[in-house]
Amino acid sequence: MKKKISLRVIRRISFYYEALLKLDLPKDEYISSKNLEEITGVSCNQVRQDFFYLGISIGKQKKGYQIKKLFSELKRILSVDKGAKVIVIGAGRLGRALSEYKLFKVRNIHVAALFDIKPELVGKVLEVKGEKIPIYHLDRLEAFLKGHKDIRIAMLAVPENAAQEVLDMLIKLGIKGIVNFAPRILKLPKSARNIQLVNDCIGDSLYKIVYQIYHKS
Amino acid sequence: MKKKISLRVIRRISFYYEALLKLDLPKDEYISSKNLEEITGVSCNQVRQDFFYLGISIGKQKKGYQIKKLFSELKRILSVDKGAKVIVIGAGRLGRALSEYKLFKVRNIHVAALFDIKPELVGKVLEVKGEKIPIYHLDRLEAFLKGHKDIRIAMLAVPENAAQEVLDMLIKLGIKGIVNFAPRILKLPKSARNIQLVNDCIGDSLYKIVYQIYHKS
DNA sequence: TAGATTGTTAATCGATTAACAATC
DNA sequence: TAGATTGTTAATCGATTAACAATC
């Protein structure tokens, strides 16, 4: 059985990975959990706990973790080598912002295409760091997926009222993982076994700040 | 002392609020925690626990919560009446997507202006549902804030390498709450007492999906 | 050796879920 | 009345922090 992983662990693993990426690799051969705390802000106890949880046990007492080895462990866990291909439904500002999001590149995640229904968007080609990402009409989604069996993940950036409908469509077409960015909690139909859905509420952190600044009590 | 609130509670409060917003208000005078569970997906126990935590005790046994009353309680907690004004630093795709984000409107949060340094962006005016949002040069931020003492919150959507620098600048200019969308964990300088900072990692939910889809073990 | 750092277990903390007396 | 629903407390669950033996 696959081990369940929480969003928080994944987030921290990302931090470690990105921290190592930015390191001048050959500088220090080893890095300790304490070093990682300094760079990422995650406590050294948490770092070791995470490694333990994920079965990373390559540390050497007194030295720490061999950077090269640790890096490849993290890459493996984050599936960086898999070169995940995803599609984005909705080519509005949010959809386009997601498509050019730098950190996806760092993680070797590629946006293969965007889909929309607006005539003024369909047919355009997005250029992201030299790569071209086409915007197709949603009608072509089924055919597109038939030709790209390796695409199993979609990001949803459509208007709220279209979100549930598009979700159902995606499931029918065989998509296995969906991140919903529409401002609405989507639910999987009961029939949808082993489909992964995460609702990403972009505004939340602003709401928290607003609460803290404006709410006296 | 102000009660600490977690992001999760705020998120759920938002769900309740938005659920009530969509209700045809006069339809049913009362709504129960069980009803709210059906609409929002949050368990009725959690709903009552949240209300208890926030001091909302307006329920009537056998009936539920008077919708009108509940609505105004939620509005109060979410500071909807305050009409929070915020600025956005960085007028790239992400910054512009945030500026036109629908749910901010629903919560009566207004983006007053964007700031950038790119000549091709500075001077432009964003149009969001009839409202005009100007893009100014970052040089004008100080003067702008002097003329708008009511603006205490900023969203950061600048490139990663500029983020920390801009954060320090914002603090110096008197901003009290910051949401950082740059793909990097920012830290508050030690001197920054009672400044609120939330790092919002937009990619995380995709990473979780990628893990679940690609990671066999 | 003495000091540092790991892997792992135990303690703490916080958040969710369950339970239930009160009562409309 | 009987059934439903609240407010609140208690139990459970999960995540973080602390502690420490092992050892390089």
C-alpha cells in the first residue's frame, strides 16, 4: 500500500530540494540537519523526522548527509526524473500564470497545453523560456489526451460556475489527478475511485492577514 | 490579547460565508450545522466547534442558526465591512491574476494599485469589472502610501531574487501585513515586531498530486 | 578522547471527531 | 411528548518538538 503523504511533508521536501539546488554543489560535500535548518527555516528535528518518515537514512554521524546522495533521494521522492506532463484548463490570467510558473520548471513539471473556449485565446501560443505552449479549444481535449497517454494530471483554472462540469469531463477522459484553483470546493463523484483531487484556495493567506490586521477583539 | 487564528479556521469560515452568500436568502430563515455540512463539506461537528471557538452562539435548538444573524456574524469575523485596501507588488501575470481575483471582491477586499519596475507595465491601467487599477513605478510606492494611510497590506508577486529586498522596503514604509507569493520562504527581520507575514506556496498542491500519481513504493 | 550528529523513540501540542446533556 | 439540534466537554488522531542512546 502506498504511504499517504501530507501536503506539509511535501512542502518541506520541496524546501530541502530547492535549498540543495541553490547550493554550489561541490563546496561542501556534506550538509547537516542543522545546516538545513539555517537555510530552510525548518527545525533540524523536523528535518530528521521527515527523513526518517520517508526512509532516507544515509546520514553519517558527525558529518551529516552527503549532498549528492541526499539530492538524488529527494529527486526520487519528488519524481523529478519522471518529467511529469500536465495540462491547464482555462487560459485566463491565472491559467497563464500557472503555465509560466518557475518552480514547476525546477521540478521538471511541464505544461503541455492549455485549453479554453474563448475565441480570442484559442489558437494562441504561450512562450515560456523558449518553450511553446499552445492554447487549444476545449473541444480538442479528448483527441489531445488520446494522443498523449502520459498526461494524467490537470490544473483547473476555469470560472467557478464551469468548474464542476469540467471536473466531471476530465475524469471521464481518464485524468487521474486534478488541482482545482477555481474558488470553489469541488467534490469527486462517488464513482471516481483513485482519482486525486486537491482544492487550492489561492486567497486564503490574504484572508488570514486581513483577519489579523483588521479584527480587534 | 488577540486570539490566534489558524489558516484552517479562516478557510472554513470563508466557506460558510460563501455558502450563505449563494443561498437565496429569504428561502429558509434558518440553517443548521447539518445543512452547512451538506453545502460546504465541513462536518457539522466541525461547524459547531468553529462557531464555539469564535464565540458565535446564536443557534436555536431544533432550528439551527438564523441565516441573517449568522451572516452578519461571519461578516464581522471576516471584516467584510472594513473594505480592506491592499496593494500588489509585481504586475506580472501572477500579480495581475491576483488583482482580478473574484473572491477578493466578494470579501470586499480592494486592490488599490499595482507596482512594478518594468517600463512596459508601468503606466498601464488594469480594468477589473469596471474598476480601474493603475500600475505605478515602484519608485512611487513611498509617496503613494503617504497618501493612503489606510493601506496596510501588500501582496508580493515579484521575482524570487527581488522578494526579500522588497519585503524589507515594505516594512520600512509601514506595511503591517504581507502575503508572499514569490517561490521562496521569506523571513521577517528581527526588528519587525507585529508584522504579519504569510508565505503562500502556489505550487504545493500540484506537487502533492504529482507525488501521489508518480511515486510508487 | 570529546564533541557532534545521526536515527529513533517519547512527550507535547494542536486540531478534529465523537459524545452527550440541555432544551426547544 | 418525541425528535432534533445546539453548545460544550471528552476522546482521538496526527503532527511537531524534545530527548537521547549510538557512534563516527
